[in-house]
Amino acid sequence: MRRRKRDSIPSKYILTGIGVICVVFMLLSYTLGFQGGPLGTVSGYLFVPIQKGINYVGWYLSDRADNLQDLRLVMAERDALQEQVDQLTIENSQLMQEKYELEDLRALYELDRSYSDYSKVAANVIGKDSGNWFHSFIIDKGSQDGIEVDMNVLSGSGLVGIVTKVGADWAQVRAIIDDTSNVSAMILSTADNCMVSGDLQLMSKGVISVSQLKDSDNQVVFGAKVVTSQVSDKYHPGLLIGYIQDLEMDANNLTKSGTITPAVDFEHLRSVLVITDKKRQIDPDEEPAVTEPDGETDTEEEP
Amino acid sequence: MKKRICMFFLVVFCFILQNTVLKALELGAVSPNLLLVITAAIGFIGGRKEGMYMGVLCGMFTDIFYGQLFGYYTLLYTLIGYANGFFHAVFYDLDIKQPMLLIAMSDLAYGLIQYFFQFLLRGKFDFGFYFTSVILPEFLYTVVLILLFYRGILVLYEKLDKLDNTGSVDEFV
């Protein structure tokens, strides 16, 4: 006990100090959206390069293991795929015809800005949420590459999530299967609006929940495509979320809810595409602009 | 001072391991919590203050990269480190059962706190599901991790402690 310095502060005071600081930060974070500021930048420089390296090594090893395993499978699959190719070629030619027709119609309606026109940035997933409660992950592109909060993230053909935090060379993405995620969506075929929410409980079965769907005519069937809706304030319209798995009438007899299978394989995400165009939002400070014709505002994006 | 620097890099190392390698070794969508293991372990090996400093670092990194409310994880890990520090007085380093029990209890507490603040308060009432499919598997997986890592942490900490203490004694003399 003698060796203890006289001026050392008792640990309970340090604990109280840290506790107060944490509570202040939580309040700041809740009210002003404080997310670590310079701390994020500094730790980004510390972690991102190492995490990138580890991931490359990991991918290399898993690729090598997969190669051997897959060889036999691939042989069998090749024959099946050849058949499918023939079938799809026929289907494709039919679709091409329809596509030309669609293009003509789009040109007529000046709706030629579909989501293939969004500018995108490819990024690698370099780290996953350390806990088991949430589904967020870190990508290796940040504000230096033009990533901002609220940008949409895709993988392959489907919606992965949204950027929720940005550092200099990293960004945090919250997946749509995260328990706190809500996406305003619609059924592609009927244009009925609904809400898609991530759910940890349902995710163990590989599905996420869909609710508040008005479908009085029972037109929405198993496998119907669910895409992001026009009325969403953060997601671009028409991004594929998944396919209807099952639907049940709610107790109020007006709306339906059920589950959908996501279009993206969240277990094996390696690289994603970030749409660097943000959905245009109404700025409350902005002076009211000259009224534009209805219908156009929905599809226009920020340059 | 050397000890502090080494501890900092230990946290960095464990944090990276946690988010890359251990996430790749998930079983049933659940991975063990290495950050909690080192925070709790340093807590009862080194005392309340050491545990707290460890908790601050682990929590802060988690907050920066994966947090939603900045400061939440920092507070949580700090409290875990501090609470484990109370057992420093009865800590006996040749016995593995006691540290295992302490760390396992910490992980259970962590899981329950997470459920309470992040899920129950948002109206997710199915405690049975969350307990059996997240809290319990993480608890068991973490126990396995203790067996693998605990001895290493203990030896490392004691070496660093000696390094710093001999240094300070020399200065004193």
C-alpha cells in the first residue's frame, strides 16, 4: 500500500467521470448526431489498412478451399446451366422486344432515368459488427471517395442497406436486415405501398418482415417482387429488396403483413456498390421553388 | 507507460480479430465476444482502474465503428471492467474456474443489458427467443474463447506489469 502514490484518484471518481462523459456524448449523439468526429478519422487510419489486409488473406484462403470443393459441383452444374442458357436465350429475345417497347414509352414519359443511371462506387466489406445483435458492417470507402450519410448501398441486383456513418476512408452501412432498419417499399406488380423492417427474430429463418400492405383484392402472391417505393425519403425508387414469402391478413382486416426473402445473401457479402446520388429531399430552409409539373419531381435526382 | 502502450495495441489487435476472423468463424450466426473477455480479464487481474481503462478503449472503438448512440458501448464496457475489478482482491491466478465464471457472468450480463436497452425498450418482448438464440450461444462460445485466450492474457499482463514496475523502481532508486 505504501507504494501507491498519494495523489492517485480513487477509482469510483474516475468511473463517475467516465460515466458522465459517456452520458453527455450519448445526449450529443442523440440530439446533434455526434458520431465521434475526429476520433473516427484517427481510428480509421489505424484500423482500415490492417482490416483490409486480413480480409484479403481470408478471402484468398477461403477461395482456395472453395476451389477444390467446387470443382465437382461445377461439372454437374455446367450441364444444367447449358440447358438454362438455351431457355434464357429464347426468353431474352422476347424480353429485348419488350425492352425496346419500354424504352419508347419511357422516352415518351421522360422517365428515362432508371436506376442503371445512378453513379455508383464499388467498395469492399472489411469488418462486421462486433456483437450479435445488429447487422451493420464497415466498407473501405469513405468521405474521400465521396461517400455521404444516407447513400443507398446495393449488392448485385438487390438493396443491401444505407450508409449511417462516414469516416475519411471507411463508412458504416446498416443492412436492411438490421433490427432497427425500416424501408418504405412497394409491391412491383401492384404498386401497393408497405413497410419492410429488419427483424433479428425472423432473420434466423432467413426472412425479414413486411407490414402495412393494403391488398384488398388479394393480388399479391408468393414470389412477388418487393422494391423501394417512390415515397421513401432516403431510398431511391425501384431498388429490389426481395420476394414475398408469405402474407397474412392483420387483425384489423384492412392491411396484411408477412415475410419476404431478401434478394441479397447477407452472410457472404464481400463487395457492395454505393449509389453516390442521394435522393433529393425537401430542404426546409430553401425558398419555395417555382412549381414544377406533377410527376416529374419524384424521379429527378440530385446531380 | 510501456504497459499502457502495449495494452492499447492489445485492444487494437483484439478489435480487429473480433471484426474479421471471429466473424468468419460464426456458428449459427453468433460469434464470441473477445473484447468482453479481455475487458473482464484485465479487470480482475489488474484491478478496477485497469479494467475501466480497458473498457473505455474497447467500448470507444466499438462506438466509433459500430455504435448507433456514441458513448453507449463505452459506458457498458467500462462498467463491466469496473465490476470485474472488485474481484481483484480474491483473484488467484492458478485457478481457471474462477476467471471463467467471472467472464461468463460478464457476458451473460452484457447480453441481458443489450436485450433490455436495445430490444425490450423497442417493444420486442420475446425474451425466450433472444435468450436461446443470441445470449446463450454467445455465452457458450465465449466460454470456449476463455479457455483459448485466458492463459495468454494473464501471462502477457504479468510480464508487462513486471516490465513497468522494475522500470519505476529504478527511477525511484
